[in-house]
Amino acid sequence: MSEIKPDANKKVNQLREMDARDRWRVIGNWLLDHAMIIIILLMVIYIQIQRPAFLATASIVNIIQLTATRLPIALGIAGAIILTGTDLSAGRVVGLGAFVSAILLQKADLANRFLAGMGPWPVVIVLVVVMLVGGIVGLVNGFCVAKFKLHPFIVTLSTQLITYGLYLTLSNAAQISNLDESYTSELVIKPMFRLGNTPVMSYVAFAIIVTAIMWFIWNKTTFGKNMFAVGSNEEAARVSGVNVTMVIIGVFALAGVTYGYTGFIEAARMGASTGTIGLNYELDAIAACVIGGVSFVGGIGKISGVVLGVVLMQLIMSGMTFLGISGNTTYIIKGLVILIACAIDMRKYLTKK
């Protein structure tokens, strides 16, 4: 018995050591998987220490409102990423949507009105029109990806250039301003309530509605379930009876609708349509999606993650403004965020594999 006891104790100690190693391994994996979020939160703490006004009420409201403007486009791109793709045309479709909104909703009494002899259209009809315009671009993207088996990167890069060229041809790069009050101050930019002395605009409520609709589509419809199935394994989804072609077309068309909506909001918020509206919006949206856990390996993503990702991206952007970091440097930081987030995403995939 005296010989068996030491062996038994040795085995118990080995098991305990293995358990401890496993616990540390789990903790280490969790920290690595959430490294991007942790880094951003540490940055927020640092910025708050350096600039105490960063998380003041006015700044928080500004971040919420910026999140509301960028969230719909991120929700649209997230669907393309779930299909293991992306959408580079998003920003320019936003710009085209803003242009269409502006020319249809200019004041009637302008001498140099872009569409001479016309009054402003009903706002709701204009919203439907710009969402249809965005949806058509998305439809073209989805059709080319699904039918011609082209990579979404190539397809959406092409439509990005075509869309921007179409905008420049129609607008002659002119700024369209003097928009009707029914569009701006009476609807989109109308204060709903105040936090402290800072008004919260109505487009925040619109963003919540869009998010709720997208959540329902993703989680409660056959289309949403099929989207995740195609993203996880396209061939298996096809064998299971899923109409893969229609799912891909539908995802990109729905994304285009969100881009058109974003353009509608941006023109009202800016009070004009310019060539810079929509510039690089898709990069911010892609970064936000990946930060929020939407995986480029396909079939993985949550609406709550997209919302979190957009909020964190806006915290970064606002934080750099508070620290006085130049606009040129923001491109470097955005690039690093995308690179790190994608590396973490791939690490998760390889670990599970």
C-alpha cells in the first residue's frame, strides 16, 4: 500500500496540473478571440483619462447618432460577408442614393433647381425610390455572383466604379443643396427628445426600426436561415433543396436597399449631396462587421454583433478626433483595425477546425 499511495498522489497532481493548464488555455483563447474588443475598450479608457469630455453626454449622443447613420450599411454588408463575400460598391451606392434624394427633394422655388420645373416629391415616395435604386445595384451584384460564379470582390469593385461614374455623369460633380424642410428638419433631422441639453434626432429611431427588421429577417424567416446555410456550406445547402441562386441575389439586393436608405439619411443629415458622401463607408462597415464577430469564413454572425462593431468603430473615430489625430492617420488606424480583426477571425476558424 505504501508503494501505491505515492503513485496515486502523483496521478492526482498531474490531473490537477492538466486542469490548471486547460483553464489557462481557455482563458488565453477567450482573450485572443476578443482581443480587438479589449484593445478598443482600453483605448476608450485611455482617451477618457486624457480627455474627460469624451464620454460626456453630448459626446455620447454624437456617437449614438453617428452609429445610427452607419448601422444600416453595416447590416447590409454583413449579409454579404456571411456568404463568404463582401461588397465594395456600398459606399458609392450610398452616394448615388444621396444624390437621387437631393434632386427629388430640392426646394421648389430655386432658380437653379437641378430638376427645373418640378417641386419636391413626397418624402416617403423618395425613400422608396432610393431604396429601389440601391436594390437594383444589389440585384446586379447578386445576379453576377450567383449566375456567373464571379467573386463578389470583382463584381462589387466593378459596380462601385460604374455607380460612381453614373453619379458623376448625372451630377457633373455638382453639390445639390437647399433641400426641402419636409425632408430635413420636419422628418429626418427632427429632435425626438433630449439627453441633457443635447437633442437626439429622429433618424436614431429609424435606425432602430431598420435593425429590428433585419434581426427578424435573419432569425425568423426561411430566407435568413437559408442565408446562414449557404454561407456555411453552399454545396450542402444546394443538396438540401435551398435555392442558392435566389438566396445570393436576395442577400445582395437587400444590402443594396440598406445602402439606398443610408444615402437618403445622409443627404438630409448633411443638408446636401456631394461627391464625398459614401466615400470609404464600406471600409468602416466591413471593419465594424468583423469586430462584431461576422466571420469571413461564412455562416457566422449576429445582428447584436454588428451593432456592437459599429458602436466600437464610432468610439475609435470619435476618440481620434478628441485626441486631435489627423484625418490622414485615421486611414492607417482603420487599416490596422481591419487587418487585426481579420487575423483574429481567421485564428478562431483555424482553432475550431
